[in-house]
Amino acid sequence: MRKQLLLLLMFACSLSSAIAQKSAVSKDLALTPPMGWNTWNKFACNVSEELVRGMAEAMVKSGMKDAGYQYVVIDDCWQVSRDANANIVADPQRFPSGIKALADYVHSLGLKFGIYSDAGSKTCAGRPGGLGHEYQDALQYAAWDVDYLKYDWCNTTTQDAKASYANIRQALDASGRPILLSICEWGTAKPWLWGKEVGGNLWRTTGDIQDRWAGKQKWPGGDCCSNGMLAIVDEQVGLESYAGPGHWNDPDMLEVGNGGMTTTEYQAHFSLWALLAAPLIAGNDLRSMTPEIHDILTNKEVIAIDQDPLGREGRRVWKDGDLEVWGKQLKNGDRAVILLNRGSSQHEIAVTWEQIGYPAHVSAAVRNLWTHKDLGKFTERFSATVASHGAVMVTVRP
Ligand code: GLA
């Protein structure tokens, strides 16, 4: 009896470790939130090797690479069919040189290469999905030298989300190549509860982002939604503790520079994503950025908050109507703080030391991360006038 119990226990343990955990090959991926660029937000299905090459070149020339952006990711619509052996086939018109050549080119620029598929029978745009081909596709991606896989959740009918993503992680690991796994399940089955266990490096927490300040819209089928930037921010509240090195909440890709928000609003969008330790995946045309957009995306002081090695996701520490204070603990003990004004007129907003975990009597140096200026030393609190739809972002150093 005892022997049977022991055997049962051993079986249960090996099963759970089989479901869970990245193998050694993917263990150290995404120790800070991944940074890169993805085709979807600006180009949707209009993808091609020319576009991806151009964007990879622009990532280097614009200084984005130097600022930390690394992954160049092709989203949906690169794939058209499966061949007689069920191998996935890239669109021969749009990718005439093939995916491997494109990955090689991206790598030759010192960048990393990512691709997209779907856990169901078809992708969201109706292209062939990965269901039933997980190991075959993983081998193909590894042979193409793919570094990053975004795996979507359309057309999955009765599939179990946790099991499906565990399966693709195991398939990727079995290929022997370290491939970062981006779980794109829109938060439906609460991936923050199991994403880390199945070896996901990031998981979407919401429906798709829309290039606007606020609001929410139902998808045509009525399922879920497209979200304005602030609707997404609100959905992050309460999820903070699930994020950490190697496994991040993903409030979706950046819309900075796509035209639907003002520069002030984009600055707030970028500030909030950094404070949330969100993946910073740009989605604008890097070949033709205005200087203002360039300066937002490459603000190294703000990026450093996102990439802080402690890996804490920041949180909202105060709210009164349209006025909010957000704080994030950094590895060196400093705090990053955002004073956010959602309202339609400018307003004074204060952060108190108590809200960010310091005793009131402490004297702390405040630095503005957008004007790059030291503002002096303050005790008890710091306040600033914040523009309508704006964010003042500072560090507080005792
Ligand atoms: C879903 C995802 C998006 C994008 C599209 C592609 O909507 O959430 O990020 O990948 O599919 O079809």
C-alpha cells in the first residue's frame, strides 16, 4: 500500500513538472520585460519581408536598438497554408526570400526575430493555426532561428488554455532553442494565475489595445473588447504581484506614434507601461517617426524604470476622481512615481512619502524623467501641476 502511494506520488510529481516549468533551455528568458517592435498595431495583415527589413534597419538607425529594443516580431498573416507534409508555409509573394533569410537579416543587425501563431485551428485573421502541429511548428521555428513566439487564442473552441500553452512551451523547449513565449489569451482564463507555471514569459491581460486615450468597445462578435489606453490601465489593478523576472503581465503593445493620441497622451501611455513593468513592444512606423515620438520611445530614464532588475510591477497608490498617483519600487530602494491626470483641465497632484512606503520626515531627491531635471530635495510630499491627459514621472530617492 505504501509502495503504491509512493508510486502514485512520484507519478503526480513528474506529471506536474511535465505540465509546468520551462526547461533549462528557456529558463533565463525575459528577466526584464521584453522590448521590441511588432507589425500588428500599424500594419495589421499588410506584412512583407521588405517591411520587416526596413523596420529592423530603422530600429538600429533611430537609436531604438541602443535604447534597448531588441525583438522584431511579425504578427498575423505571414502564413498562407500547410504543404503536403503539413509544414507551415509563408506567403511566397510577401516573403519571397523565406522566413529563415529574414531572420538571418534581422540577426545580422544585432536584433532578435519573432513570429506569431495561434493555439487554435486558425489564427485570428483566418490563417492556419498551430493546433495539432505544435511540435512540428516548434521545430520549424527553431530551424528558422526564431527567438520569440506570440501565440494567440482565436478558434480554440473547447481547448483548455493552460494545457494548450503548456503544450506549446514544451514543444518549443523540445526544439532545443531558447524561444520566448508570449501568451496572447486576452486574460479570458486569467493567465496570470498559470502563465508562469506553464513557462510563459508574458501574458496578455486584456483584449486588444486601441489607439485612443480611454473607453472600451465590444468586438464585432460581441465577445470582448478593444480598449482605450486607460481602460487597459484600469484592468491591471490587482494583478501586480503576478509579474516578476521571466514572467510579465502584458497590457498589450504600444500605440505610441500611431496618431490616435496627442503627444502628451502618448507620454502618459509610455510612462504607465514603464511603471507597470510591461513589455515595451512598439507598434508604430519606425521609419518615419516625428522627433517627439522618437524622444518618447527612446527616453532612457523612463525605459530604465521598466527594465529595473528587481522586476516589481508598479501599482496605483492613490486615486481621487480623475487624479491618480502610481508608484513602483526599484532595486536600489528608490521609487518611480507617476502623477496622472485623466481630467480635461490641468491640476495639481501630490504624492506623499507615506503612499510610496517612506516615513514622512525623510528628505528625498526628486528627479523629473521627462524634463531630465533634478528638482531638489523634499520631505513628506512632492507635488506638481499636471497637464490634462498628462503624466509627470519622477524618481524619489531618499
Ligand atoms: C488578436 C491579438 C492581436 C493580434 C491579432 C492578429 O486580436 O490579440 O494582438 O495578434 O489577433 O490577428
